[in-house]
Amino acid sequence: LGQGSRSGTSVAWVSRPPPVLGSSRVPRPNLSATMSGGYLHLTGEESMLRTQRQQAVHSARWALGCFAAVVVAFTVGRQTVPSVNIGAPVQMAGDAPWSPWVPGLFQPVLQPAFLNEPLAKSAVRRFDMYLMTKAAFATPSVKTLNVEQWLAPDFLYETVGFATSRTPRGWCESGEEDEFRRTFNESVFSQMLFLGNDDMASTTSYGNVFWASDLLGVPAPNNWVYFRVADFYAARKISPGAAQLYYNFMIIDFADLFRRVGRPVLPPAALPEGLVLTAAANDGVPAPLSVVAKLQDAATAQKVAKAALHDDWIGSGAGAGTKQWRSHWHSNLTFYGPGGIGRAHGVEQYRQHVLEPFRAAFDDRSLDTNIFGCEGNYCGAFGELSGRHVGPWLGLEASGKILSIRFAIQWRVVDGLVQEGWALFDIPAVFKQLDLDFFAVAAAARPQIHS
């Protein structure tokens, strides 16, 4: 097709078919060579072309070898990997030294210290690992298949503000999970407390989230915000080494969240608001690590926490005050209350600004505990407080009605007394019982700037 001159050698290029892998049919020029002493002497150009031809042959053979190896591996793999029933129970890491790979389902890789955790806590840990690392990228159907490993078929999810969900599929496809991820399209959660036994588990966390769309009618600030959240779980054993969650209550500190974005619903608290910390102890973060908790006196902690729950919020004597109150707390206690109540340091602040206002506002108080449990010296309780509304509380004037208040409380017990406590209350539900809309008040509030 053309002629050229390079290094004094005349080369005539001719048209040839394309190369065939594994054959010697590589297009090459019509070369001129000379014979000397019975040997063929090639010019520099000719030597280069011969080298290229050899490299092409070797490359083709290498590619065919790799292809054959892949075919063999694929064939062997199809014959040796067992078929999997997606709906069947999945073997947990703690059931045996080795846990099989299940195609299509997320299998958490746990640190050795987590392998022998109590069953309910172990189920929550695996469930949370999936939510934190994979769920945001999964379709609802794929998410459902994965969470069914840890959520029971009759799973019931209750929360504050969002819709109640029944069944794992309902939670994945139309419940709070779907709405939450639309509202907060970027989020990072940090657990502060994580306790549990074989029947229950509880966490307290805080989230740093980007609030991108309206939340329950409250306009989005289109900015990063912080809020605190607590969860309580109930579980049932499904095998010697595994449990499934059949109930979850989740509560967000909406009062503090709306205060932070300049839409306060409650009057300012007498105590500092906002800051909530993990346990002031080297028990791990989140606290407690199960391997550490096993060394603590769980029986004493359970007795103290139950007494504190009853005597603090119900009391055994008549009257609304705390004159007959028996403290189950250390004198230098720390109590982390929700927005509107705040953080108490010391038994006097706790008595004056947390307990006294509640007791003065509600008479004929009663308690219904739905979930209670301890791990080591950490305990948690979820349930309802009820009483006749006879005085102001959180800016709400006395109504005379019998009101119910869902609560989520956790305690750390040291030397037979409570050292730290964390509590959230379902304040939006109190508003609803008084024919008020907590979220509508927040939406209508004129945005303010808070430091």
C-alpha cells in the first residue's frame, strides 16, 4: 500500500488478513535479507518485527490460559457451593467457629470480642452493621431480604412522629426507614450506650445528619444538624446461638432538635440543654463492652435501677412533692434529660429541676414497664408513666386529664447507687393528648438563631 525508506532498508508494505490468536498469521512486511556464512542476517528493523511477532504469540497463549482457568473455576464453584434458601434462618457467627458465606445476603464480620455477646444484643449489632454500611445502597426488596435475618416475621416497629410498621417488609418499604432516609439524605450515627441480654437490648446514640427535606411538616434547614435517639428492642430465641427482634421502639429528642434549628416548642429549661455524653467510665464506647460487663454485679444493678425507676417517678408516699423521696443516686450524679428538662449535675439539681416539677404536675401516678433488662451494671427500661395532669409541666398548663407518657431510661450503677442516667420522654404524644400538634407548633415557629 505504500513505500518508505528507513535506515537504508527498502520496505514494501502489503495488505494481509488480520491476525489470528494462537497462530503464526501475523501481518509482516516483505523483507529483504542477506545470507552470509549460512546464516540469515537481519537488519535492526527486521529484528524488531520478529520480536513483536514472538510477543504477540506469547500474549495470545497467556490469554487463552487465563480464560481456561476461569472456566474451570466457575464450573467447580457451581458444583461445590450449596444452594441457599433465602428465607431460611442464617447461621450466626457465634453458632460455630466458621460461618458460611450466603450468596446475596450481608454477613457481618465481627471482632472476636463481639462473638459471644448476649443473643438480643448480638442480633441488634448485626442489624445495625447492615443499616450503617449497606442499607443506604440497597433497594427495598434487597433490604428486606437482608433484615429478615434479624427481624422476626411479626416484627412491630413503633416510634415517635413516624408511622408504625408491621413486618420487616413494611418497615423497609413504607415505614420510618424510608421516610428517614429521604429526609436525612446523609447521616452518621455514633452509639454512646449499647446494653443487652438474651431477651432485650437498648441503645442511645447521636446522629449528625444533613436535613434536606421537610420532616413531619417542619421545613428543612438544608444544613447539618445533631440529634439524640434511643432504641429499645425485645427479642426471642430462635436457635441455641441466635435470636430475632420482634419489637423495636425508637424515640428522637425532637424538643432539642427543633430548639437547635431555631424552632423551639418548649420553654427554655432551667438546666443546660443539648450536651449528652457516653458513660464516664472506661467500659468501652458504646458502653458497656460485654466482655467488661460480665465482670460487674448485674443483680445489684437490676435491684437499684428498678427502685430508682419506681421511687423517682411514682413514689411510695402521698402528695406531689419529693419530701419523702428516697434517693438511689450518688450525690455527684449526672442525669441527661431531654430538651425542655436538660442536664442535671448533683442530687439537688436532679431533685429540684427534674423530679419536683413532674411530681407537682401529675397526681395519682402509675407505671407500666414494657421492657426492662440489665447487662452488667448498665440497665434500661421502656414503658409508660400515667397520672392526672394537675399542674404545669414543660409549659403545658394543667388539664385535669389522665395523661400517658412513654419513656426510655438507662442507668449506670456503681457501688449500689446510680451514677449516671439518660432519659427521653414522648413529649409529642403528650401534646396530642391535649389536642395540640407538637410538629405543627415547630413548623409555625419563626426561626430563631441559637448559639
